[in-house]
Amino acid sequence: MNAKTAAALATVLWGFTYVVTTLMLPPHPFLISAVRAMGGAIILLLIARQLPAPGWLGRLVILGTLNTSLFFSLLFISALRLPGGVAAIFQALGPLFIILLGWAILGARPTALKIISVIIGVVGVALVVLKGDAQVDLWGVVAALGSTLSLALGGILMNRWGRPPMSMVSFTGWQLFIAGVELTLLTVLMGDFPAELTSTHVTGFFILALALTAIPFVLWFRAIAHAGAVTIAPFFLLVPITAFALDAIIKSVVPTPFQLLGIGIVILGLLLSQKKVPSPTAP
């Protein structure tokens, strides 16, 4: 599987998270985050059976915090304080943040086409999910921006530091484990526990940990390692589009012409972002 296919599959799987969370899990966001991270970590570490690479513990803590615990926490806070459409717009800004951070930290100067294609994608997402009567909460906006920046910075630092001498499964598992510890402590401090857990909750947690966390994070990190965060960043636009499509199917809602137009615009932006611009040849 090449890097772009892995990135596309990872983001489509993440798009299922909203449906599983709303239909199968209790309304306790910090508990969901903790189980998601720790559950995914346990699965991956049981497969890898490998200790962290020497000298990498500090970097694993930073990456685990940025890519998972801080990202999950701020994402759920924004989801609680903002309408889903508004929150999705800020998620769609992730590729733009990755491109700009890549320019600042890695010196990877983006082409005009790359920036324009991502902006086109954001406009497409807005047409799909944004409603005219949406209300904006300041702290929700701060949390949404923080979650997007957190994941973007984590991806860029992975490129800057390179891949440690360990398998990608182990590398991902230890990041999730560190985040799981942090999020478990936060869950205990917040007292974010349900009165009871049903069999549906348990099934939902298992799906979330394995199919929507362990697998897509390995795919996403592998894509970053092979192609670079800046190259695969636009694929993140598929997350809100997938979530919208699944929600429409489950609720038997027919998309409006504007929403269909938005989906087409997102696909156009994604295709443009992957178009290679020929380098000028010397005379």
C-alpha cells in the first residue's frame, strides 16, 4: 500500500468515528478519549512487543501528547461547544496548518497550487456541513484551533525527527499508550464516568480502539514517514466528508445540491493538491 492510499484509508476510517461515538458510546468524551487511546495502544503493543527506542522516550511523550491526548481532548471540547458544521470547518483547516508549519519548521516551501487546492477543499467542506444559523462560541473556536494545530505540529515534528529504530506498529502504540495514561488521569480528575456500561458500549469501544484508532493511526503515521506530512495533509479533508455521508445514509437524508457541489469541490481540491508542478528547466 503506497503512502497516499494509506492516508486516504486512514482519514476515511476516522470519518466513521462520529457515527460510532453518537450511536454506540456513552456521552462521556474524556472517557471515550482515554479508552480510545489506551485500547488502541494495548492492541498495537501486544502485536509489536517492542520497547521504546533508546533516547526516544522524551520525543514519544511530545508526539503522543500532540498527536493524541491534546488532540482528542481539545477536539471533544470543541465538539461540545460548537455546532458540528463549525467544528468540521476548523478540522478542514488542518491541511493548511500542516503546510504552513512545514514551511516554517522544515523549510518545505509550498507551491501556490498546493495552498489554493487546500483552500478550495475548505470551501467545499463549508458548503457540505455549515448551516446559516450556526452559532460560534469563543472557547469552542479556541479548542477547535488548538486540536487542529496540535495534530498538525505532531505530524511536522515526526518528519523533522525522522523515524526511530522501531517498527511503525510499536512507534504508534507507544504514542497511544502515553496519551492513554494522560487521558486516563484526566478522566479520573474530571470524574467522567457513566452510571453503567452496556454491551453496546463495550462493542463500540472495541470498534473505536481497533478499527478507528489503532489501524488508521498506523496508516497515517506510515504515510507521514514515507511521503511527508505536507504531501498527505490534504487527505484530512476526507474526514468531515465521510462523516457527513455516513450520517446522511443512516438518517436517510438526501444531500442538497449545494452539499453535492461541496463534495465535488473537496474532491477537486484533493486532486489538485496531488498534482505535481514541473520544475523549471535550466536554459
